[in-house]
Amino acid sequence: MRKFLTALLASTSLMTFTPAIAAEADKPAAEVRTPLSELGKDDPYIWMEEIEGTRAMDWAKAQNARSLPVLQGDPRYADLEAKALAILNAKDRVPGVSFAGDGSLRNFWQDQDHVRGIWRKTTLDSYRAAEPAWETILDIDALSKAENANWVFKGASCLPPEDTRCLVTLSNGGKDAVTVREFDTTTKSFVEGGFVLPEGKQNYAWLDKDTLLVGREWKPGELTKSGYAYVLKALKRGQTLDQATELFRGTETDVAVSPFVLRDADGKVVAVMANRGVTFFESETYLLEGAKPVKLDLPLKSSIQGYVVGQMVVLMEQDWKGFKTGDLISYDLAKLKAAPDKAVATLVLRPTARQSVEQVTTTRTKLVIGMLDNVKGAAKVFSHGPKGWTAQALDLPANSAIGLGSSAETDERLFVTVTGYLAPTTYWLADAGSLKLEQVKASPARFDASTHVVEQFEATSTDGVKIPYFVVRPKGVKYDGSAPTLLYAYGGFQVSMTPGYSGVMGKLWLERGGTYVVANIRGGGEFGPAWHEAALKANRQKAYDDFFAVSQDLIARKITSPRRLGIMGGSNGGLLMGVALTQRPELYNAIVVQVPLFDMIRYSQIGAGASWVGEYGDPAIPSERAVIAKYDPYSNLKAGRKYPEVFIETSTKDDRVHPAHARKAAARLEELGYPVLYYENIDGGHAASANLAETARRQALEYTYLTRKLMD
């Protein structure tokens, strides 16, 4: 493989591949697409889609000037912000670490002295100590000052096995568009004349020390309609971008094309592949081998999870060739490469109806799988032998969320985290060979958890499906509907809402007598791909009905009442909040709408919206637009309804979910005569906060709003 790639990349001939266009003759007649320019063309707030346009920015600043004094002027705000900032900046926070090939453990750290953060390292022995000795690799505050730049650290991709040459990813203000620069961890400096990828939404992978595989906007406009790369090239050391060799080309209607490299435990390349994202959830995988790329015989809804002891591990997200949705399977990679159309897969694991595979990682010889069982975590170690796969369980605390962290790759060690709503995160060092567990660190408690208990209930949705949800409530709560309750949910993109410890939420809400609820509605991944599939496109309303069912169940149990029930959600969860506002406003007295989608008729034209057509449907197709229009919050805002006063948040730098969604929501509500609070953070990206001080401000604003609405 390495010899082939070296020869290929050194060749002066242009070797490219474009996916063939399938024959259309046997397909039914397609609906006539509505021109995108016609969708929402009469929207009076379309000018808000100019992300940093003068008019839009002036409007946002005026909204901030009106709303912030209301919340920051509340006598409780300053205390809430101070408590949030103290937790976020706490020196005794446990730093999460990752193994590096040079034998060190690495960590990225932010506090009041390092606002933008430092990338640093220590040893395992030092990490075990109460006060590890850290050595700074890269200081982002110092770099930003030296370059007069607004850098946000987005991580580093290092070349195995030594991991000393790294691609450091830097974002201007938190955007998804990033600049990539080669960094040497031994000299602690950027490599003179090294690889540099100018700002853009791009993806990349090391091939070897002198070659990168890169997908980006090579020519102006050479992006998918979603705003991502569809041309993959090999860039050799010393080459300019225009000298890179094209290897693979998708189409502008794809979501994105990205490279990835499979390596063995010693860092040796065993396969180089291109992933063509046909939709957000469907992709084709091509092996870059021979005269042209070869498409692997995998279903569109599947994803490669890793490689260990010769086996390539794949998660099935649809039924296929006798395998079931949610199955984990493996291929002998050598046989797959030799005969891609004849290779036979082996079943690794088949979850039950109430289980799902959440995470997959590898050590030197083991496959480690993090699972959910009725939304509670577990971890299993799988070994491969002549008779296939066998499993053993890691004996970790029950009724928790289990997170698989960094693995050493060169041996059997990996870090595992264990957490719960009332249990601070503990950090374990696991040996996947011996199954030995060592608790290395335990996070300090940030609030008094003795006053609350955790319970799990089920609500019945409109179609009879049971929807689980967690309730974190005061032990002495009276079932008279008086408990101030915050309900959180997401319900999309196969993202699971699992138990987790939030010091800020606990301090600012639970410790002050609040009840916190998390709903595991359809659209998420709590019970595998089928749980997600159940709320896609035409079935989207099911996710919203699930959420309303949980809301009504809380009220029926008299845990809370509409007067005391507030809800919160961000991004896709922000869309959920908009639907709740327009469909069932009588259930809630407070709604926090974070970085939302909101204008679903124009969403595919705004930000990265075109990439999510696989989730919501295509507004340009009349039949799909008809479904979307039924729940679209923006067009369903009406006068004369009893909407609660909402709090809407976004970020100017959010180049994923465009701030126009939030802006339009607030403007339309005001136009209709409703009170609305609005905050637009000028930095921060899709997380709406680029540093800890901004995060503390946002959280204090949220809990001040919730206090005013639900506790007063």
C-alpha cells in the first residue's frame, strides 16, 4: 500500500476518480424542484442572512443592548455568573488526557490565567499525583497576542507512531472554518516551511511525514452545496496548494468528501480510503488502491469504526445481507482488499432492542465497545481468534454513563470516564488485556448532591411508544406541581442524551431547589440507529410528540406544572424549542432557545443547512416541504397566542447553524407583539462561547432567565 501511494503521489499524471452517475431510465418521475430563490423570497428579514452585514450586526447589538440589562440587572445575576466562572476556572478540575506516541499524556487547559488555553503534557506517573507537573507545548494566548489574532484552539492531529509532528487547527473566533499549521512538539514551534492549509472548512489526514491527504476548497466555489469539500488531493511537502495531486472527486450535491487512513498498532498504514458523504447519513467508501479507487461493498448507512488485529470494524446502520440495524461487524482487511466484492463479514455484536453501540475504540490487540443499555452505560472488551469474537465486561460502576477515552495503541491501556447526574466524573485507567481497572482521578463535587435523587420514568407517546426520561429532583419534593423544573432534550442526528455531571447546572439550578429532566426522545441514538430512523424526514413530528408526552407526564405525575416547567435545547434542540413554542405553548412558562435552526423553509440555503437534508428533508421538493411546513417554527408563529417570553441565544461566528435563524425568530416574535429576550455573542462559533468567561456569562444569563420565570 505504501509503495503504491508513494508511486501514485509522485506521478506527474493526473489520476482522478468521479463517481458514476446512475442510470435514470428506471426511476419514477421526480417531483419538479422549486427554485431555491423562490423559497421564502418574501421574507422581510432575509437581510439577516448576511452574517456580518452592517444592518444585521446593528440589529443584533441593539437587541443585546436591550436584553442584557434586563438579565444582568437582576440582583441574582452577578452571583450566578461568579459561581459559574469559579467552577469553569477551578484549578482543581481534573484534566482529561490522551496518550501520545512519545510516551507523554497531553491535555488542553483553560482557566482565568489561560483564557484561550494551553496545550501541555505530563507523564502518567505525574498525572497520578495530586499536582501533576505540566510542560507547556503551545500557549494559545501568547500565540494570539504575538499574531494579533482571535485564535480558538480546535485540536491537533499528530502523525503516528511518535506523534511529534502535528497539524494544529486554529479557528478565528470559533468558526468551523479553520487554519491548519504543522507543529513540532519536540521544538515546541511551528515548522518553518511546513504544511499550512489556509482558512476553510476542510478535512485532512497524515499519509506519511511528507504527505497529507486533504479535502478543501481548492478553487473558488469548489464546494458542495453544504459548504464542504468534494475534491480530495494529496499534498506533498514543499508543494503549493495548486500543485497538489487530485485523487478523488465527488459531486457538489454530496455533503462532503474526506480522507481517512487506517493504521496498525505500530503506526504502519494498512489502508488509505476516501469517504464520499452522499447525504448526512449515507456514504460510500473507496479504497485508494490500484489504478483507480475501488468502492467497498458496504451499505450506504454504515460507518468504519476502527482497525485491530487485521480486522476492519464496521457499524451497520441499516439491515444488510443478513445483518441487522445496529450490528457491529468486521472484515479481514487483507481479504477485503484482495477481493472487495467477495469478502465475508463476521458478526462482532448484536445489541438488543433496548441497547446500542455508543463508542468503539481499539488497543493493540483488543476491541473495546462502549454500550448503552436502557440509556445506562457499560463497556465490553472483545478479542478476535480462530473462532471469531469473544467478549468480557469491564467491571465499571453501574447506572452511569461510560466514556471511552484515549487508548495507548502500542499496548492494551485506555482511559475510561464514569459519570452521572449527581456523581462527579471519575477517570479510570483500564487494561483491556487483563481487565484491570485503576481509578486515577476523581473530579471534586461542585454542588451539594445530597439533596437530590435520580429516577428514570417512561412516558407514552401518541403512537404508544415508551419514551424514557431521567428526573433529577429534590428528595423532599412535594408532588403538588410546584417544583421548578427544567426539561432538556435534543432528538436528532442519532445523538444520545446520557447521564452526565454538570457542576454549573448543579450549582445554579439543582442546589437552589430546581428539578432537572432529560428526555430520550426519538431522533437520538439511545436505542441504536432505528431510534434515530423513527423520526427522520416525514416522521419528524414523532420526536416532537415524544417531547410533549414527557412534558405531559411530568405534569400528570405532579412533579411540576406548566407554570413551573421550562425547557431548553440547542441547535437541532433549538428547533425542538421552536416547535414546542408554536405547537404546545400552554405547557411551558420558559423556553431557552440556543443556537437554533428555526426557518426550516430556507434552512438548506443558510449556513451548512444543505448537509442536513437527510435529517429533515429537502424544502425544494414540494411533498417534503409540505411536511416541513407543518412544524416549521418560523412560518407557524402566529399572533394572538399565549406564548411565554422566550430567551433566544446565538453566535455571530456560528458558521454551522447560521445566526439568521435566531435573529429571524426574535424579529418575527417582536413584530407579532410578543416579549422576547435575545443575546448574540459576537464570538464563539456553534458552541456560542469561545472561552470560559463567555461560557459563564451565557450560562448565568440562562439561569437568571429560568429563575425569573420558574422560581419567582
